[in-house]
Amino acid sequence: MKKLCIALGALAVMAAGATLPASAQEKLVVSTWGGNWKAGVEIVGKEFTKRTGVEVEYITGGTLDRLAKAKVARDNPESDLINTTAHVGYLYYSDGLMEKLDWSKIPNAAKLYPMAKRSDYTVADYVYVYTPAFRTDLMPKGFKITSWEDLWGPEMVGKLGLPDFDPSHIIIAATRLAGVKPEEWDKVKPKLLELKKNIKAFYQSDATSQNLMRTGETPVQVLLNINGYHLEKLGMPVEIDVPKEGAVAGTDVWGINAGSKKKELALQFLNIALEPAMLAQLCNFHKCSPLTAEAKLDPEIAKLPGIFTSQEAIEKGTIVLEDKTYATLLPQWKAWFTENMMH
């Protein structure tokens, strides 16, 4: 009788398990940022769940905080997919924290521009830019920023806002103005020091940037074009300009955690994320540039400053730094900038 009860109980459990949806049996865990960035990833996640029945869980945090956690949990990763910046993606895979991508299982990757395949481990979906922007009501009539050199102009004294968490944009711009490679940035230190008199404040977050622009404390900023569009949406008279030398490109990437037990599901997620229609939806949402010509943006989005609809346009309108170079130089830039520009 006891054996019969056990057998019947086992059958009941099996039957219950058979009727459970896939989402109750397994889930895919994605590491990304919070806020608007998570909302963008959730667009992909919802479509992934719709097609596979597998739920998506999100772990959010800062770029380097998530990298540090991944290093600690390398033997038992807490996520299956990583969404991070391209140069930090290099830090992940160079430390053995990412799996090589099986491109044969990501057929939509073949539709991307060559620059989207950042490495054997990382693939990018879109490009955004850091570029100058200003309050049109607080600068002289007809004012424009046509060159990065304009940020050094006398009319900028005490008006410029820069991010304190990443000085790379202004340093890269300075090297471009000087006609030297980013690796030769020592040569532009005197020029960067000349900029100090024009800097009013540094912002620590998107919220701080928006507040400094709203109050007019820094009527000119180097900011993420996506954030500039958000300010416009809030009703601020903000103009976003792309200098003739090009805006500094930023690229986010996807990678699969080394040690993930859901690699096949992760590959399915990536293939959905890289579909042209999905990229168009994401880039219309974020107001950024998809890395495939097959993603058709809304016409009103496509004509915005810093939005590019071909690889040729990206190459012409942006300054793109190779990921290893970026990752190697950024700690040096931060240390020098903090000591010499912020104090």
C-alpha cells in the first residue's frame, strides 16, 4: 500500500509538472542597467517570453559594479546574459567571464554592420553618441557648436558641464582636435587644462545632468544624445549639435556568461534582440542608431542629430574607439582627470 501511495504521488507530481508552463520550470537571467535601459531590454524580454514561454529575470546595477560581482561569482554566475558597454565587455571576456558566441545560432547577426561584431564574445545592437548640447535660451542668438574646439571658446567660461564618471569623451575629442591618436593623449594634457576655466560643474548621473541643465547652472554640456532628447521632451529648449570632427560613439554589447546553464536560451534571446524589426523598435524607443540598415526607424527619429542610418554615416559622423584601447586607457584617463581637472 505504501509503495502504491508513493507511486501515485510520483505520478501526480509528474502530471502537475507536465502542465506547468515553461516559465515556471526555468528562467533566463539578464544582467543590465536599471531605469530606461532596463525598460528597453524588457521590450526584447517580453517578445522572448512570448515565443518561448520562458520568463526573463533582470539583475540591475552600475557597469563596473556588475563586472565586480561577475568576477566574484565566476564559478556560479548569477546571470546568463550580460548587457554592458563595449569596452567593459572586453574586460569581461579577457578575464574569462564570457562564452564565445556561436554565430550559426544567431542568424540575425549576419544582417548587422561589420562593426557590430565587436569580438568573438560580444555583439552590439545600436550606437549612441556623447556630444555637445546647450540651452538655446541661455546662449546668444544664433549660437552653434560646430566643432569641439568651440567648447574652449571665451563665451563658454563658467558654463560647461561634464560627466565626472567618464572623462573619455572630452579627452578623445581633444586628441581628435590635435590630430593625435588617443594613445598619445599625454600630448593634449595642456589643452585639457586650458578647458578648466570653462567648466562650471561635473554631473554624477543622468538626473544630475538634467537638473544642471534645467536650472541653467551649466547651459552647455557634453551629454548622451539620448538624454538630450529626454530634456527636449520635458519642454527644455535644448539643441544637440554634432561637431564636424564627429561625436564620440558609445556602443553597448551583449555577451553570454561563462558557465551559464542556459546557453541555448541565451542564443535565442540574442537572435530575437538582433532582428531588424526589434532593433527598429528599440532604437525608436531609445532614440539611437541601429547597427543594421534593415531596421527602419520612424522618419522623425531618423532625422535627429546623432542618429545614423548606415555604417557609412556612423563612420563619418562619429569617433569610434577600439574596445581594448578604450578599456586600457580609461583608468588612466579617470585618474588624471580626477586629480588635475576636478580638483
